[in-house]
Amino acid sequence: MNKQVLKTMIAFIVLFSVAAYGNFLPSKVSAATSSVRLSSLSPDSDHSFYTSYWNDEKFTDVYGKTVNDGVGLHDDSAYSTYNVAGKGYSSFQGKVTLDSRYANGDYGKSVVGFYADDRLLYEKPLAKSSGVVSVNVKLPKNTKGFSIVVKEKSGSKGQHFIVVQDGQFIKGGSYLSVPYSSYSSLVTIGDSRSERYNSTDSYHDLEDINGNLITNGFSLDTSYNTGGLSYSTFSIEGNDYNTLETSISLDARYVNGDWGKSIVGIYADDYLLYEKEFTSKTSIQKVKVSIPKGTNHLTLLVNQINGAKGTQAVTFSQPVVSKTGSSYTSVPYTALPSTIGANDSHRAWETHLSQFGKIIRFSNGTLGTSGLVFEGVYYSDSYATYNLSDAGVNYFKAKLSLDSAYLQGDYGSSTIQLLADNRVLYSRALTRSTGIVNVGVQIPSKTQEFKIVVKQKEGAKGYHNVVLGNAVFQKLPVSAKLSPSRVSVANNYNQNDVVTVKSLAKGDVIKVYNTKGALLATSKPVTSNYTKVAIKQLGTAKGNILVSRTTSGVLESDPVSVPYAAEPVPSPSVAAKQVTIENNKNKNDLITVKSLSKNDVIKVYNSKGSLIATSKPVTSNYTKISIKQLGTGKGNVLISRISTGKVESAKTSVAYKAE
């Protein structure tokens, strides 16, 4: 054999051996990861799911190219779900496309979504122009179910056929990092009660305002020609969720033309978390709100006014609740009037979380999600009363306004009053220019009955509608009550009386009332540890005042009753004839006051009122007061007396001669 040929054969054998051996060496990728083809797995549940085209033909992509490894979905609401618990899948890779046989022409709308349990990983509207779209998503660790969800809306030629091409689960890679410890779709939780609630479990054609179909969510709408309330309530008690997220939008099918107005609200029990009015120009709103600790129910609702074409529909895409971290929002106990329950009412209508009374419409035409409406009537007041004896609330707040539908023209006059056991807490006359007023009143402790009264006079066009939007009762923290020992009262004669309060905190505000509850004085915020409150006159006789404290950011305390003594009696004034004045030269001047009582004290002032001398308490029936110099000329001094247990007398003017 030729040596050159032999060398060539040996080199070929070595090269082949190395190549063959190399096929058994793990690459860096295969050492770290491995994959499982989607088409090799059988779904645990599916609907309108296919492993091949009709008659066992292979699928094609949108360009007509044969797909050798793929699965298909084709229907209004198609899906396939895979149990991936414990499989170690860290991500999913593949492509999505339309089968070319259902791409040319009007095949309507399609959307595909990939989910890890209830978490949306990827969502894409599909059309012929989409081409072949790559999908590469990470999965959260401990994912239990992986789902492919398709929603379709037929066109004139039918529906698309969606193909998932070259799908594979990857093992050994990094997982999707998520901040939550629990995560659930509201659609999965399911509504506990609702009105005109339509979820993607039953309806495939829900759209956002951009016309894109929604793979998971729900819509709320109202009767075509009447408007009103639609809602859905979800029970989340005991699940410790602290976050709600969703994307809110008008459905694109109810935007062009006059479809009325809609306002959306989200409530945690009776506490309002979110409120927004939606119009045809409102873009998709991504909403994330904190759920207060102890929340039992979440309610998402829509209030609507119909237009010439009917009413809008509002869609909620990917509504999920989760527990993220360990912190919770703290909110006060809040109760809608309907939760307290009116024990008597007349021409008062309440719209709350599950009942439509009247549309809550403010003077500027904007809407509210809950509240009270009071209608005028010619023969009596409209009102609502609430028994608060065991309600545990101490505050009422609302947005007060006239209804914009009753403003143009003469609708008479309206006055609203809020009363606690017939004591007026708030009163306001309402006019066209009143606008929207935030009303908040503290309800006194031990109040038995809270009453809202609207008094109206008829105008040429009738009566106003008075609105209390988002009206709620609340239990708010109250300032610590003062103890009587910290309050002293000086009931002064002929000058302002003074209330002194000690042991206060910086920023405290003190209020003083008479026994009938009328406010007498309010202090400025305290800058040290005490305050003095001046009151023009409490009166000459003894009595009681009520004193309260309001700590910054907290409601006013209950008042404490503090007694005060009668004004002291003034001492008898000194008569001019009781006084002799010696205006001496070159020695002290001398003032003698006679006919005094034991322990009387005499004070001497110059004519301008400046004190120039004070006697020692009298030990007999007169006193002599030495003054260095009154002056060389004639003049006048003012003389007063202070008798035991009495205040200083009025001043008497006494003339003296020149030296």
C-alpha cells in the first residue's frame, strides 16, 4: 500500500473517531438544561385542541410553510392545560402563528395567552400581519399548571386556526422571580354575588378599548336603555391578600356614538379603594390598589347613564389578587348607610354596592359610585334616620352637591342639616354656585340617632335633587379626654376670663363650650405643654364649662365638665374726702387715707395710671403712704383699695396742690 494513501486513511480514521466521540460529549447548554417538546405531552384538560390538521394533515404557518412540530387551537374559547407540578420546567419557548388556510380574508379577531396558573406570561392579538411570533417566557418556581388560552371572534369567513409551533419546556434554567406568596385571578375565585357580570369563562368576545380580545377577565354592563348598576362581589375572606391588580377599559364595541357615561368603583367591604369616570377618550387604566387587612369581600362595580345608542360595557382584564410581602394598608372601620340601615326615611334613595337607588350625579355632571339622593316633595321634608346606638361609628362624611340635572332654571331653594339626637351638627343652604363640598362631621359619643334632613322650597320648575356622594360612617381615633385636674378657670372681674389647661402635647387644640354646647373659644395649636384661653366673659355667677382637646390628626375628645367660681366682689372704692395729700418741698410727699378696714391695701397711681406706691395691709383704720416726689406743680393721683377676699376697687381721682 502506498505510504501516502496509508497516511490519509489513518488520518480519516482518527478524525472520524474524534467526531464520533465528540457526539457523546455534553455541550455547555445540554449540561445545564434540557427540554421537553410540547407536542409530546398530552394536556390534562383541553377544549378545541388539535395535534394535527383535518385528515391528519400537518399544520402550516401563516406563510404556508409546513409545521412539523406543532399543536393547534380553533374555537371561540379554546385552551389546553398541562400539569407541570414538580417537573422542573423553568421556561417555555416556541412560536405562534395562524394556519395559512384560515388567514386570507375576514376571519375575525384572535388572541392567544400563555399562563402559569393564573399568572399571564404572554398575550398577543393575532392577525395575518403578525407573521410568526416567537415566545420565550420564564415560569415561576412551583408552577402547577401551564395553559395556552385562545379567544376568537368570528369574521364573515369564520375563525382563525392558531398554531403553536416548536413548543418546548426548558428544564434547568432560571425561574421567573415573583414577589408574591399567593396569587389568584378573580375569575378563578368566582363571583359570590353579581348583577350583569360576564366572565371569559362564559364569554369569548370581551374587548378592551383598542379592540383587542381579552383572554382572562370579565365585563360589567347595564340594561341597554335604562343604565343603572352592575357589579360583582368576590369573597376573599381568610386568604390574606393585600394587593389587587387589573386593567380597566371600555369595551370598544360601545364607544363610537352616544353610549352614555360610566363610573367604575372598587370597594374593600364598604371602603372605597378606587373610583374613576370612563369616557370614549379614556385609555386603558392599569390599576393597582392595596387591600386592607381583614377584608372579606372585594366589589367591582359600574354605575351608568344610558345614551342614545344604549349603555357602555366596562372590561376588567387580568384581575388578580395576591399577597405581596407582609405589610397591609390600615384603614378605619367604614360602613355605608345601607350597612347601618335606615330605620326611617322619606324620599331618600341610596345607591350602594348591590342596589341601585338613583344615579349619583354631582353639580358638574360627574358621577359617583355610591351615595344618597334626596328628592324634594311639596308637603314635607325628605330625610333619613339611622340608629347608631350599637353601630360603633363616630364620623360621617360625604361629597355634598346638587344634581346637575336640576340646576338650570328655578328649582327653588334647598338646605341640608345633619343632626345627632336632634342637635344640629351641620347646616348648609345650597345654591347653583355651591359646587361640590366635602362634608365631615364628628358624631358625639352616645348618640342614639343620626338624621339627615333636606328642607326645600319649590321653584317654578320643581325641586332640586340633593346628593351625598360616597356617603359613609366611620370609626376614627379620638383624642384622649382631659382630666378636670388639668383645667383651671379664672372668672375675672372687669377683664377677660381665662381657662388654663396643663400637661398638653405640642399641636393640641383646646375648645371651650358652655353647658348648652355652644362654642365659646378655641385655642391656637399648643407650642409648649400648656395653653391659656381667654374668654370675654363667663358671667358673674359660678357655673361650669365644657373643655375638649383635639390632638393633631385625631378627632376631638369628649368634653370634660369643669366648674368655676363666681366673679370676685370688687372692694368699695375710696371717696376723695377720705384722702389728704401733702405735696412737700424738699422732703417726701405724704398721702393719708382714713376710714379704712383692717387689712385693706391702698394703691396709688399717677394720672396716667402707672402704679407709684402700695401700702402695707392696714392695722388700724387709716394708713399713711410716703412718696418721694409727686412734683412741684399741682396735679391728681388715682387711689384704689383692695379689701380682704375682694378684688381691687375702681380708682378715685384726688387732686393735690403745688408744693
